[in-house]
Amino acid sequence: MNFEFDIAKKLAIGNKKAFANLIIKIAIAAVAISLSVMIISSALISGFKHEISDNIFGFWGHIHITDTQMSRSYESIPISKNQKFYPSLDTIGKVEYITDEYFDDEGNLLTTTEFTKGGVSKIQSFTYLPGIISTKSQFEGIVLKGIDENYDWDFIANYLTKGEVIDPEAFSSGERQIVISSQSANRLNLDVGDEFIVHFVIDGKDTRKKFKVVGMYRTGLEEYDQKFALIDVNVIRQLLNWSDDLIGGFEVYVDDLDDATILSDYIYVEHLPGNLYSESIRQKFPNIFDWLDLQDINLYVILLLMLLVSIINMATALLILILEHTNVIGVLKAMGSSNWSIRKIFLYYAAYIVGLGLFWGNLIGISISLLQKKFKLVKLKEADYYLSYAPIKIDLTTILALNLGALLLIMLVLIIPSYLVSRIQPVKALRFN
């Protein structure tokens, strides 16, 4: 029988001292609040990274394959759609890559390798063409993204606020349909079914084409929503006098975001001809990813602060509990119990308090996260945060890791204040109180 645990249980149940009870309640509240803040913070930051990443990648893809001369001005340089890697590139599975290089004692170069988490899931073509939208009272710059009948509409369909995606029959009928962002439609006073003119500068000449609005989308990334609209790629080909096999580039989607840069390098080296170049979305938009990486630092700071709050409160509570039970310690020592055995009693007692705090912390943190996930109660300024609400992504593995990490770290630190037990002498302890 574990008598230390048994005594700790009796102390916890039978402790009726008002001051000790108050300290215990404060310690439980501190652990509960700290864990709930950690759960909410991790769910919020994971939600931010997931939502923003999904929005960007859903529109842009994970890897872009273009001509080596492709500029950042969204003016496409034509490449042939008839490539050896298209469409078979989506058969690429896990790829082995080098993680470290080093020399052994004999001067031989050695390497360590790993495999990517996944491979390529999809590849599709695209073409860009900048223009200027002209209505009766407004002008606005726009980048038209040309797509073909094989384009995967699943992403845009989820973000449609009005209307529909481009009708598949429009690609063969020649009807110039367009899907624009809600922001652009609001600024230009456009609605589904309205028509407007887009001006293009082709070979130094002004060329005009009329388009009909069939749908409006809103991803939440206002900076990009206001720039792009989707049209039939054949319209761009006609404007630029391109043949039917010419496109601006390929969008490649991978199974796992973490593999994007590695697979981009692999595709460039192993599958692309000399005139083509591959670039991952992280390389294309480093500012957004730097911002997302910064959120990880914020999360680590929050976790550290919350753990410190829990540890300080629990250490204080443990010291007070030891002092409150000095006479019990004296009796146990007089009966021959070792210092470590008595310390274990109070560590079990502390674990009971921490356990109660973790229970309430999980209940509060998960409940608030679920409420925000379902009802989107906390709103954000979309221009600053890319989203109109605070996104939540609840990950059970993360919650379990936070619970285990908090429990282990708090208990390890509490070993230090429990050392006070060894400073208590039996004779003085029995006279105490």
C-alpha cells in the first residue's frame, strides 16, 4: 500500500482550515485560468495559421511553375501546356531529402536524410493579365486570372458570397463570364448579372472587353481579394494572340504545407526543363509567412507566462500547506518516516490541487473555444488581421500536450519548495501550533 498517497488523500479531504482552503482555491483558480488561457491561445493562433494559409493556398496553390523570366507584375510570359510533367506531376509521393551534411573522422562526407510528410496532390494551369475595370462612374485596377474548364472550383465555391462559379459551358461558348471579389463589387456598385468593360494595354494599344458578373467571392484576405478576378483563359489567349497550348504557368498543390519548399526544389531539379522555374508560396509571399511565424513567438511567450503564474501560485500553496501541517510532519518523523517519504505526501497533495485546476482549465478553455468556433463572438478588423473574426482550431493532441506539460513541469518545480520538510525538526514540530 502506498501510505504516502493514502495520507495525502486524507489530508485533502479532511483539511477544513479556512486559510488553507482559501490558498488551495486560489492555487486551483491560478492553474485553471493559466491552462484555459493556454488552450485558447493555442487554438486561436492555430486557427489563424490554418485559415490564412488555406485562403492563400486555395487561391494561389503551394508551388508555382513559370518561365524563368516571370516578373512580379503579374504579366504572364507564355509557356507551353504540353510538358512532360503535366499532368503526371501529381503522382509524386514522398520525397527523400538531405537534412544534414557532415564529415567523419576520416574526412568522408556523410549525410542524414528524411522523407517528406506527403507528395503532390494536384496540378492545374493559370494565366495572369492586368487590366482596368471601367463602369459608368468608377475605375479600378484588376488582375484577371485565366483558368480553364479543368480548374478545381472547390475552394472558391466555399467562399462565394453571391452568384455561382463560371459555367463550364461558357468555356466553349465564348461567353465572357467573370467572378470578382465582393470588395471590388461593392466599390464599383456591381451585382450578379451586371456587365462592365475591362481595358487592357496590348502592344501599346487600348483594348476593351465586356464581361458579365456571374459570382462574387470573399476569402477575407482583402489585400488580395481586391486585386484578382477569375475568367476563362481563352479570353486572355485571344487578347495576347496566344495559341491554345500556351499558358502563364502551373499551380501545384502538395499534401502537407511543410513540404512545399522541399518539393519545389525537388520539382525544379528533377522534372523541369531549363526554361522553367518553380517557387514555393513561402518564397512568393514571405511577409505573410513571417507574420504567421511571429504568432508562434507570441504563443511561446503566453505559455511561459501562464506556466510561471501556475508555478508561483502552486509553490506558495505548497509552502503554506507544509507550514499548516507542521505537527503532522513532526508525528511522521517521530514514527520513523524519511524526509523524502513526507515530501511525497505533500507532492501528492499538490498533484491533487493541480489536477483540479487542470480539470477546470480544460472545461473553461475548451468551452470558450467551442463557443467562438460556432458563433464567432469575437470580431476582428479585417484590414489588419486578414479575417473578420477570431478563428479557432481545436487540436486534441495539443490540448493533451499542454496538460501533460503543465502537470510535469509544475510538479518538477514543486520538488524544490517541498525541501522545507527536511528543515522541520520533530521536537519543535510537535510543540508547534
